[in-house]
Amino acid sequence: MDSALIPEGAKRCSFPKFAIGIAIVGAVLLWGVYAMFLCWFKGLNQTNMNDYYGFALWIWADLAVIAVGGGAFFTGLLKYIFKVDELKNIINFAVIIGFICYSSALLILAIDIGQPLRGWFIFWHANVHSMLTEVAFCLSCYFAVLTIEFIPNILENRQVNRVPFFHHLAHNMHGVMAIFAATGAFLSFFHQGSLGGVAGVMFGRPFAVREGLLIWPWTFFLFTWSAAAFGPCFTLLVAKITETITGKKLVKDNVVHLLAKISGWMITTYIIAKIIDTIYWATVTIPSLGFKLSHFYTNNSFYGYWILITEVVLCGVVPGALLIIKSTRENPTLRLIAIVLGVIGVCLNRWVMVLQIMAVPVMSFDTWALYIPSWQEIATTILPVAYGIILIAITYRYLPVFPQEQELNSIEPATEAE
Amino acid sequence: MSEIENKTENGSTESAGERTAGDTKDDKGLGLGVIFFIVAFVVCFLSGTLLFPKLLYSKREQPFNFDHKLHVGEAGDCDSCHYLREDGSFVGIPKLATCLDCHSEEPMGETEDEAIFAEEYVSKEKEVPWFIYSRQPDCVFFSHAAHTQSGGMDCVTCHGPIGESTSSKPYQENRITGYSRDIWGENIWGFKKNSWDRMKMDDCAECHKQETGHQGYCFQCHK
Amino acid sequence: MKQENNKAHKFGMVIDLDKCTGCGSCMVSCMSENNVPFKEDESNKKDSITWMRVYKITNGKSFPDTEIVYLPRPCQHCGGKGDHGHSPCVSVCPATATDYGYDTGIVSQIYTRCFGCRYCMGACPYHARYFNWWDPKWPEGMENYLSPNVSPRMRGVVEKCSFCYHRYQAARDKAYVDGRDDIEEQEYQTACTTACPAGAIVFGDLNNPAHAVHQIVKPDPHPDPRNKHIVGKSRNPNVFRLLERLGTNPKVYYLSEREWVRKAGDNYLEGEWDEIKNHHGSSSHD
Amino acid sequence: MFPFNFEWAWDIAHVVFFGGFWYAIGILGAGMTFCILKAAYDTMKGNGASDH
């Protein structure tokens, strides 16, 4: 039915099967869209946020998708600037994941603000001293970069590429892609960092505040580093999921091993910095403000030391170690465990830096504030996931996303799904 | 990247022949495109400058015409009617009671407007529902005392030579914001020639910066 | 034309916690003065708006040693680290919807500029900032009783105590008409100050030695030698500020003769309090 | 964002921040303009309807 659009030589499932799959995920998407419109038209009272929880579930989702979307800029940086050529086999996919993550992040921000129609004030009336301004500028610009990086892949669609103009455009864009990638890396460095800075500069919140370098608190650098470290984990994870669903091998092992190895070293170095930061914060920063570490992890029903240990050891040290040791890295199961732990770890870090900050009491007579999101928040947080699945399904079906697909699947029988 | 390059190179050699036919067609398309662009630009430009203001603003007449020039001649300066109260607040457009200081007995002139005033408002003891050209949004704080008393400014600087007008212009309200057109100014581009052409925040800030060295903290002009 | 009041004010407040009875008059007067909207059901305090909020604190001891103190908490109008005007909320606002008035020391909030990102709420450790989760709705007829001097807020923006800035504006207007240079202490008093039946709240210019607030607080103009971020520490041993150690430099001071109350104003490690409690600004050691 | 905005000041913070911003926008804009113009030029030259 749609065979004319499918990349030449690639096997895809039948159109009805594809349509049914899209429809199922589409239903979830519509649920999210419904919740989104509720928030826009009825206001943020649709959420369970309150004056203690000014940042809540979807801001965590926002930070988490940006962190895991960091795979796009880091892979792009390695491919185009450091000329790690093997990565060309996964760069398209990394860019698509990044595009999904960043468009989701922008959408979440548009839902999150109380007066969406005034959203442009952040640009027009920018306060350059605010980390959030930096986030908004770099995020939007970087989204433009991702769009630019995504366009050539779209133009390589079989039918689109027949149009001479688009064919040339794709070719020319590939030619100057290194410049775009460098700009993207520059912008990513600042917005990933400023997202960390958002928490680190809150000197009224001892749980969040960090000292730092010039105007940048240490969380600035930790966030950039962690996004570069864990982003590739997410790219690998989604590639693995795509391979499982399609029942095909799409990326050669040497590419996966290389990216896993880079990610492993990044995670390991990040987690060392994170541990140093945590120790310094726990022993120097907070005691000077009159706090003990136990203040942040006891006397409440949810946040215990477990969250610190899970984030740093289980989801930081462990995946880092698993990915830098050759034997465990090349073991598919252990590698999968490592990348799953890594993705959880970075998401947990963002959770702590958004939600736990809000929960911790600061005034001595204040109490812990815990928070349960409303269904509207959950629906709008799942919305990007459904959107991402649909976009990946469509791009996989119609675009030559994986350059090695044909080579890897030339003799295999047709055991494809979506 | 290399793959694409290969494709292009192959493509260019393979299809060079069939492209020649299309070339002339492309040129023709280009010419049409340029004409289309120019026409569209002119249409957009004209509708933007001529039609858009008409769509954006609704027009309403004042309840009846007010002759400022005549009143200035009879009653004196602006502050005969638009004065500061003892507590420092500004009366704005005078209430009926102030008008009755002079207009109490029989008509003072023979104009149609005064007849309306006497019939519709004075005899019925109803306030005149004037439209206020210079009404600022609700969030704005403006102190007349600070500007006229402390700053020593005259009314004309912001309000223009309204004291010399003999008739009231129609009141134009922005349909989206509900603000008077005098806030943005008559010029749809936002250009101004006189200090009284616009009453936007930037205009306040410009003068404040010049006169006080600082454009002001938020609360100075917002409430 | 030069601006009047060239001398910078630093408006502040001192609240005598030993006098406060917790009656809530300050909260009520604040809400009616500033057109603060309320909900039909106010039982969930975490999303209702109270610019001035009275906290109830106990010393945690059992009968008969139990003591209770009520602590009214308006916006603290922080001067930020080193009192340079970079208060926790002002420095983070992405759209410049809030700024620090260097001429008054008052932290503003411009509702029509705010687009509701709520970053300032996250940055404020005092929970002094409130979000309008709902459209403001008043019972029928009550709109007529709203104050024209304070603009009502729309859904989706953050609001907070302004130290009744409109009263400052009104006082200045009066001074202009009278041809005076500056306002008198009594001409500018916040709604909560005037409403407090116990006279627990004193308001005035911390920079003006003639003002009561200055005489009670005796602010130390020098940075605290232990923490250079802290400026304006009180030299009165009974006066403290909330979370002073964070370096937010609030302009709201609290007064109590009870030691446990003063200790409750901040966080201290074990044993630290005894060491710190006798330290009241650098000049007290001079 | 622009020098005519209310908040704009010619200070180091604005120059650094918006310098970086306009620099990035400039590169992206110039890069895309180049690509599109070059693609239009290539198309007009007619050297490449690729049917592979």
C-alpha cells in the first residue's frame, strides 16, 4: 500500500499491521493531548502541584528527556568533530531520539507555564542572569539544530529524494553538517549545564545549592557531563528496543561496543566527579548552613538514603564499571543491564534535583512536603513517550535511518513487525 | 555522508540527459515566482497598513463633543478642572459636580453639545460616561503629582496640545487588549515624532532614563 | 528634573513574637488591602494564597513546659548575598517579572509580566511566593470592594507581599503636593502593621536612625565576619532573622526574649547554637 | 533580546549572553541559507535528479 515510500531493499510489516500499532499508541497520545488541553484551558489547577511543589512530575520528565536526549549532541560531537566515523551508523537514530526528546521538552515547558500565551516573554524580556533564560534560549536554538540535523534524513526518503532540489539540499546539508554539529555541541553544553544551574543557584535551598566556578555552580558541569555520559546509553537502549520489536539487527556490534565504551568512560568519570561533589556538599557546604546530611534523607516516608545510594552506586558506579570492562561490555545481557541502570540513574538524578529539592523543609519549623501527581500530569508526561514511539515507528518505516540495516538483513527471512 | 555523495555523483551522470528539457520550464517558473512574490508583498503591505488598523481598533464617539479651547479660554489652565487633590491623588476627568460649578443655572452658550449635556446629564444628575484616551492598563501606577509637582513637567509633554482642540476625536479601542489607541499611538508602526504620540512603557522609560538616570524599578510604575 | 527621595530607603519590619497572639488580623487586613483572592474551600493551605502567613511553632516540650509562638511571615524582601539586591527569587526570574528596588529595598512582582514558570517559588526558602492556581473569583458584589490601588492578579502568575507599596506611592504623592522632600515614618505603614491589635509589627526605614524599626534592630552595616554574605545583622541580642545563615539577608526581623524562639529561626548543628547565640554582628565586639 | 527591548543594557552580561546567542543563530541561519541557495543553484544547473 505504502511500498513506494519504504526505503528500497528494506523489509517492513504490512500497512494494516503498522496502522493498528500506530492507532494503539495513538490512543495513548490522544489521552495525553486531552490532558494537555485541560491544562491549557482550565489552568494548572488540573495538576496536583501546589505552592510547595512549584516544580513537579513533568518538570522532572522535562529534565530527564533532555538528559537522555543528550546522546544526540554527544554522538554528533564525536562523529563530526572528533571524526569517530563508525558512529555514522547510529547518528541518524541518535538525532531522531534527540529530536523527540527536545520537542517533548519544549512541549512540556509550554504546558508547564501558567500563562502559555506569554511564553515569549522569556525571550523578549530576557533576564540574562537567570539560568532558566539560558535554558530557554539554548534549548530552542538546539532544537533548531536538531531539526536541521534531522532534515537530511527526511529528505533521503525514497520519494522525497527524487525531487532534485531536496536531493541537493540533503547533499549540501551533509556537507556543512560539522558546523551545525559544532554549534549544537556549544548550545548543548550550555543548556544541559544551565539546567543543572537551575538547581545549583538556588542559594535559599541548601539541598540544591552548590558552590562553583565563577557564575556556574558545580551542578552546571555535572549536568552537562552526565547528559553526555548517559545520553548514549539511552540511544543504545532505544536502538535495542527497536531491534527487539522489529526482530532485526540494525546496528553492528562494533558500533554498539564503541558507543558503550565511550559512555562507560564518561559515566565513570562523571560519577567520580559526582561523588566528590556530594562529599564536598555534605561535609562543607551544608554544615556551614546549619544542616546535617541526615536532614535530607530522614524523617519522611519516601526520601531515604536509598535514593542517594541507588543514584550514585547502583545506577552510576555499577553501569560505569560494567561498560568499561571489555568482557562485561561485550556481553549483551550485562550491557543491557548497564544501559538500563544508566538511564534510570540519570533520570533519578534529575528527579532528586527537581522533586526532592521541593520536598525538603528549610525553615526549622517547616515539614516535609510530599506530592502525588494527578492523572493529568501523568498523562501529559506519558504523552511524549507515545509521541516518541510513533515518530520512531514512522521514521524507521519510511526513512533510511540505519545505514547497516540492509547489509545486516540481506539474507535473513522476513520476520519483521512494525 | 559518503553514501550521499556517491548517490549524487551517480545521479548527475545518469540523468544529465533528461534534465535539459526541464530547464526552460524552470526559468518560466522563476519569473512567475518573482511576480507572485511582488504582488503578494504589495497586497500584504497595503492590507497591513491600511486594513489592519481598522480591524484592530473599534471606534466610538464621545457622548457629546467637548471644546477644550473654549473651556481653557473661559476657565483657565488645565488644573482648573484636572487638579490634584490635597492628598496628592489626581482627579482625572472631572465629575459632573465640577462641571456644575459653572454650568449650574442656564446654558452658557448655544452649542448643540451643551444642550445634550444639559438635557441628558445635568437635569438627570447623571455622570457623563467619557471615554478616556489616555487610560492606562490596570496594572499601571501613574502619579501626576510626581510629574507635575516634583518633576515640574507640563501637561502637553505627555498629553499633547489637547487644550487647543475644539472637538473630541473618536475613541479607538484595541479589540484584543481593550486599551485605548493613544497608548500605542496613531502610527501603526509605532514611530513617534512628538513626546505625546505614544504612552507605552518604553516611552516612560525613555524619559525616566534621560531625566533620572534610571528607567525605574518595576514597582515605580506597576501596581 | 531630578527624582525626589534621592536618599535610598531600606524599608523593613520587626515583628515582636512575644507580643503576637496569633489572631490573624495581619493576614485578614493583608488580603483585603491587596485584593488577594481566596478559594471557596480553603482547607488545603498548600495552594491557597496568603501573602502574610502566621506559622505556629512549639518548643516541642510536653505539658507543663509547652510553649507556643506565632510567627507571621510576609515576604522577607531579601537583599540577597552581601545585600547586593540579588535576592533568591529576583536573580532567577527569566522574564524580569520581579526586581529589587535599590531605592526602597522592596522586591517587586509584576503580574502582567510573569508567565508562571514558578522558578522563583522554588528558589524562595520562606514559601513567601504564591501561584494563582485558579482564576480569581469574588462573591457577587465583592468586586466593588476591591482596592483600586492594587491590580488583581490573573490565573497562572506568581504573587507575593509587596510591603503595601501602593501606600508608599500614596505617601509620596502627598509629600509632593505638600512640597516636602521625603515622607514621614507614619505616612507609610503596611496594612498588617496598622491592623495588628497587639502592636507587634513595627515598620519603617532601616536606614533611618530616627525610625523605630532602626532603633529596635540596630542593623550592623558591616558584613558578618563569620559569613561575609550576611549584612545587616541585628545588634540587638533578642532580634533574629529567618534562615539568616543562608545569606538571603531578609528585611523582616523578629524579636523575642525567649531563646528557643530565636533558635527556631534558623538551622544549627549540634552545639553550634550556644556558640553562635552570643554573637550579634561584628560591631558588638568592637 | 534586542537592543531596543526594555531590559536591554550594554553591559558585560548582555554582551556575552546575546553575543553567544546571535552568534549561534547567525551560524545556523547562514548555514541553512547557504544550503538552500546552493541546492537551488544545483537544481537550476540541472545536474542531478538521482534515481538510484
